[in-house]
Amino acid sequence: MTCLAIFLFFTRVKETLVSIAVAFIKDSFYLAASFPWSPNLPLSTADRTRPRVYTGKDNFSSMLKIPISCSHASYDVLVGGGLLTHSGDLVAKILAPSRCAVVTDSNVARHYLQPVLASLKNVGFKPITLVVPSGERSKSFRQVYNLCHSMVVAGLDRKSVLFSLGGGVIGDLSGFAAAIFQRGIPLVQLPTTVTAQVDSSVGGKTGVNVAAGKNLIGAFHQPQLVIADPLTLNTLPNREYWEGFAEIVKHAIIQDMAMLKTLSPERPKDLSALIARNITVKSALIASDEGDKSGLRALLNFGHTIGHGIETAAGYGSLFHGEAISLGIIAALWLSKRFSGLLQSDLEYIARILQRLSLPIVLPDRILTDSVLTTMRKDKKFEQGKPRFVLTHRLGSAYLSDEVDLQDARSAIEFLRKLQPN
């Protein structure tokens, strides 16, 4: 991307950054000294109350718009409480009503499928519903075939739209189906989990799992629009809710450590602004590296090299994605201490934050180190016989390293067994 293109991108997001900043400044009396997850506080004082969501009188007055500008696509991410029930109106502004498919899972369908269908029908869309079983096992070729076959039978064509209603699994699965059906049809992401809203719904990565590893088969397919409604997070069980915060901690470590001070659950506008802030962090990294070629976008893999290995070795569904990434973050911090001079106090600080977010920092004995390493060797972050790691020499920045070998990775995994939770 040229310097001019980069300048135009950041000019476009100026108003977005200002609006997000205002949302935080209004509550700026929460200083670092009162940060509820300070390392100096005992764990028993941790307040795990969920952040609240502010909604305006008309559902749109509090909406935040984050523009995403990539080399092959530009679109908006809309964040705000209550937006999901207006998804039809929002989509109709950019896409002509047509036959469409709404892909969701059995859990999400119970809560949000009917409001979305009603909203789409109200503006002229003619939806079919495709419901898959919930869980990571649905990210498979079998489900991709089922989705594509159902869309053919229903008469969908290249002008049809695929709506992805759910978390990261649904986003990856339906996004891949949208990428290959008729060689690509429009995709709209309607994320309903923390992980999907702050990370996976943005950037165009889609894919499915195979026995050898996670996301090994996939494609880049950018959405036309992303609508993130934080109110949908209210129906998540606690474990599924907090596992998404691993991606927030990751974004903070690689680019925006000040974000950690905004996690106070007592600020009513915090969640929408927090989601928008994470999307802004990610958009800046993918703007000039949409296809993950130059290494800038690869910074988003902090904690994922070992994290994905742990997730696969544990067996899909045994550990949630965010729980595995939490362990991967600690491993990456240990490697950063060894190779980049990261302070031990910084590692301990992040470990305490992850604990207070109900995320694991100790690897269960049943997950074998050799199994994790075997999985890592088949991961797409493993190149020319070596793993690629994202490391940090200080919190708030990161870089791509080729210094780490498999023996170093083994040592990092073993370190995860020795930690003593506070």
C-alpha cells in the first residue's frame, strides 16, 4: 500500500477514533490507580461483573462506525446495542434485497434467528435458514458441502447474500462457504460472541479445520458489512463470555496497553467502546497487509502459535479458543522474556489479568507437550521447518521473530505447567 493510501485510510478513521475517545473520556475518572485488576489487588477482590451496554433512545444514536479499508475491499463495522433487530434496514442501504441465506447454529438460533429473519423480510429479502450444530466440530468440509448444496437447491445465485449469525465458528464456516459458492457471493457478518465481535468477524479470514490442525483450509473473503450488537452477548454463559477477552488482551499487548485500563465493569458505555477500540486496532494492522503477506497482519497471531497447538491437542471443545490463546499468550510472553528482554513483572502482570478474566494460565497435565508440538508443525505459522512467533520486548508493541526453534517452544510449553496461580 502506498503512503498516500495509508494517509487516506487514517484520514477516514479520524472521526471514528475521536468518537471512541469521547466514549472513554466521559468516564475518565477511572484512573490506573483504581484499575480493578491491578496486580497489587488480591484475587478475591476481582469483580467479574460483565461490562454493561449503553443504548440510545433509537438504537442508532449510540452506534459507532469503524471503516475498514483493505487493498481489495472497503466496508464498515457498526457497533451498538440493539442493532441486530435493525439488520435488514442497515444491510438494505448497501445491498439490494434478494434471495439470501442465514447461517447460524442451534444455540444462537433460539435467541436471535427470528428477529433477524423478520428484519430481513421487512425490507424485501427472501431468506432461507441453515442451522448447524454448535461447536468447533462444525468447522468441517462436510458442513461446507451441506451449506453450499442447500443454497444450490434453494436457487441462490451470485447476487444472493449470505448472513453469518453467530460466533467465530459460524463466521469462519459460513465465510468460507460464501467465498467458494458461485466463486464468491456477498457476506454480511452478524457476530454474537466477544471473540467474533472484537476479532474474527473483521479481516476476511475464513476456513475450516481438519484432523491435523485448525484453520488449515480456507480463503480470504471480506464481508460487505459487519453488525456487532453487544446485547447479544447477554445470552452467553460466563465461560464463553470471558474466553473472548483473551483476544482483547492480545490486542492490548501488541498495540494498545492503555486498553486494559478500560475493562472496569462499572462503566455503562464501556463494552461498545471497547469492541470498537479492538476493531480499530485490528483494522490498522490489516489495512496494508490484507493477505497476510508482509508480516504486519501476522502480529495478530501473538499467542496463537502455541495456542492453536494446545487447542488442537486438547481436542476441539475441550478448551475454548480463548482459553487456549490465554495459555499461548503466557508462552509467548515467556519466550519474549527469553529472547527480547521482556520484564518478568510484565509477564506476571498479564498473568494476573488473565486470571481475573477467568482465563487459564496453567496447562493441564493431560495435554501432552509432544502432541502440541506435532500440531504446531502442521500449522500455517510453521514455515521452512521453523515456527514463526510474535514476540514483544515491551507491552504495547510486537514484532515477528524467527529466532525461536522447537526446543524453545517445548521449554515454553513446559513453563506453562510450572506456573503457580495466585
